[in-house]
Amino acid sequence: MRRKSKATSIDIAHRAGVSQATVSRVLSGSPLVNAQTRERVEAAVRELNYKVDRHASSLRTQRAGTLALLLFEDPTPDDSHINPFFLSMLGSITRACARHGHDLLVSFQQLSDDWHADYEDSMKADGLILLGYGDYLAYRGKLETLVEQGTRFVRWGAVLEGQPGVSIGCDNLLGGRLVGEHLAALGHRRIAFLGDASSHYPEFYDRYRGCDAALQAVGAAMDPALQVDAESSEEAGFAAARTLLARKVPFDAVFAASDLIAIGAMRALSQHGLRVPDDVAVAGFDDIPMARFAQPALTTVFQDTSRAGELLVESLVRQVRGEPAESTTLPATLVVRRSTGA
């Protein structure tokens, strides 16, 4: 019995009534093809059960057909070293890669390593997605190196003027202001902030500045004596709250720069005999799943991680195709729960 030969792009072109070049554009995801033509080509692909030869395609285009996700270590109480905020984003990134016809290579990195040099002149991946918190001023130089060597990349983080490369991030200033307005409306004026409030951590700093702007609108302001540096972990939040309490400076609310910090802080406040929210209101930022199940449930700021994952991939794919890609800021939404007593 004669074996049926595989369908080719010429067969697809004939079935769809288009040129082979048009088929190639559709298969590569080019935006230059109109929707009606794209649908005809995709229908022909399904009818003929056409499969793209990834190896041959990569040889022709000098592309790997793969995007690399560099996930940087975060301090966690378990062995994962992955901030739970990024877990929901991973699923969205994986699905978006599949829709765009790319494989995803996940690489676990330490911020101190020379990860920025590993992909220079390499066919490991067509571009990089960078996820992970860290000292922005410390790794900005590595981002500049990526730009200089022509590496295509996009990162989740603060969208800053004059920054190297493309960033997708949340409107942290708005998020901080929403928390400040919420706490101020409840009568709080002495709001402590747990998290680095400097240019080293621009996302945290914008959250601090947003809260400060909300307080100033009601004739108050953030007190530097009520700010304690903390990384995004429960242990850091617990330690920061202990430091805050030891200063013996009065406060009636705590705004933590992340949910993990907030959850750790609530444990320290409870051990000190303070009730949340009766004695002290507490708010966080991120709306990780754990926030809903904290005791009490945590008021926080929701960041759309699903949309973020899609935009990270879309932005990088545009760069791979040689198209312009711009940094994008996503809106922040306040989620009010029991921890602020509202």
C-alpha cells in the first residue's frame, strides 16, 4: 500500500487559493495578512493536517522557534524559591507561547549570575522574558548589556523613563494611591510602610509615593520613621513588623509592599497582642491566592497576571519579527477584604 505523502505549503496555498508567500506569512503569525485570508489558510492547514517542520523553518529564518523565560530566585520558606505572584503568570505565558507557535524554555537563575551573557550569539532562544524582583539599580547594567548585544527581551517590572529595553508592569503609583485613599477614608493617618522605598526598588517606591499622595490630599503624609525595608517574603514581613514595633512610633495601619510581606507582618502584630483590623488595619499588594485565605482575609491590590503574561509574550514575539514593541502599564484594582475592617 502506498504511503500518503505529507502536505506541503504549496498544497496549502492551492487549497486556500493564495500564494505560497501568503501561507508563510500566516504560519509565521505576520500581521500583514487580513483576517479573511488568514481564516482560509488556517482552514486549509486543518483540512490537510499540515505540520510545520520546526527544524527546517529555524534553518531558513535563523530562529530557534523558542522563547526563554528566565525566572530569578526569590526568598521563600520552601525549596521552590519562586514568588507565588509569578506562578499564575507562568500559565498565561505558556498558553500565549503556544498560540504564537513558540516553544518555551524555562531557566531558573540567580540575579548574581552572568545570565545576561549566556544568550549572546546563541541559538538557545529567539528572545528572553525576565521575571523576578531584585535591586533595579544592580541589574540595570545587565539590561543595558542585553540591549548593546542586540538581545531581544522583555521584563515584568516598573515602566521607567529611559529604561533599557521593554517592560510590562502595573500602575504601582495608582495602586498605592488606592490603598492610601481607602485607609484614609477609614480614618487612618499614621500609615506604616513595609518595603524598600527607594529607586533600588521602583515598584515598591511608587506604591509608597502613591500612598503618600493620598495622605497629603487629606492633610497628612507618610512618616519616614514608619517605613521599614523588606524583601518580598513572609519572613521579611515578620522581621520588618518586629522592627517597626520596636521603634515605638505610633501607627494605626500598615501598608505592605507585597502580600507576602503583609502576611508575615500580621503574624508579628498578632504575637505582639495587636488585633487586625481592630487595632491595626493591614493592606498588601499583588492579590496572590494566599491573600484570600489569610486570617483575616487581606485587603490588597490586584494585578492582572493573566493579561501580563499575554503581553510579555506578544511584546517579545513582535521584537522577534522585527516589529516595534512598547512598554505597557496595566491598571491596578483595589480588592477590599476584612484586614482593613471595611
